[in-house]
Amino acid sequence: MTLLGKNHFELFGLPVQFELDIGSIAQRYRELQRATHPDQFASGTEQEQRLAVQQAAQVNDAYQTIKSPLKRAQYLLQLKGNPLDETDTQMDMGFLMQQMEMREELENVPNTDDPFAALDKIRSELKSDLSAVTQLAASQLDGEGELANARESVKKMQFLYKVQQEMNELEEQLVEQL
């Protein structure tokens, strides 16, 4: 079975769309892992072993991409010929202001009476924002002719995931200080 040359969705037998059944993807991943695991080809030729390693790596990469909403959205934009340009920093000014305010709140968390409660409040707001922008990106990516709008939504997703990462790091620091 050769998997090389297939896009991530083809590899998993999935439609090229954002909305997917993640549970079935995990099952298919395990099946592909078993079929492509290099140990299966230990007695094969050097070329067969090398191919097995490449295919196993491709399966792992595809799974990591598909299971992450952000990576899946970025990949879909790439497949549709409209990848994100890392040098394009233009964003909706209202969204940027909202993110600056959230980051300021995050910076002030350690100085509050109850840092964990303050963190939970920000986390709840972030979760709501992330859910809304992810749903919007999903409908735009799966719709026709909305790629320009989808790019903006995916850029917002990137921003929100970065804030989420910073929030998790801050929480780890707070726990260490206990």
C-alpha cells in the first residue's frame, strides 16, 4: 500500500472539509499506523523499509494536522490555493483591540487577589471567542467562494491559540509558586 503523494484527507479517506468526525479519524489513524509501521517491513528490502518510515511519518503528520482545528484550517487554506502569508499582519482593528485588552488582563492576573479566578474568567472569554471564530472559519472553509474571509478567520484563530498558550504558561507559573 503506497500512501505517498496523497493529501492528508485522502490518506484518511475523508472529504476535504473542516467539519469532521474526530472519533473516526483516531480509529483510522490506528489502522494506518498498524499498516505502515516500519516493524511490519523489518524483513523487507532497504527500499521497502525506507518507504515504510516515510509513510509512517506521513500518517503521523496527517493525523496531527487533521486533529488540530487550527492546523486543519491552515492546511485547508493551503490545499485550496490560498495559504496564509506569515508576512500579512493586517487584521480587524476591533479584534486587535480586544486581544490587546485580553493580554493586559492576562498580565495583571498575578497581581489580583485570586489569580486563578481571574485566569478562569479570561479562559471562559477566550473559549467563547475561539469557539465563535472556529465555527465561522468552518462555515467559510466548507462554503463556496469565502476563502478570503476564511483566511481572516484562521488568522484570528492563530491569534487566539497563541493567547491560550500564553494563558497555559501563566497558569503553570502560578501553580509552581504555590
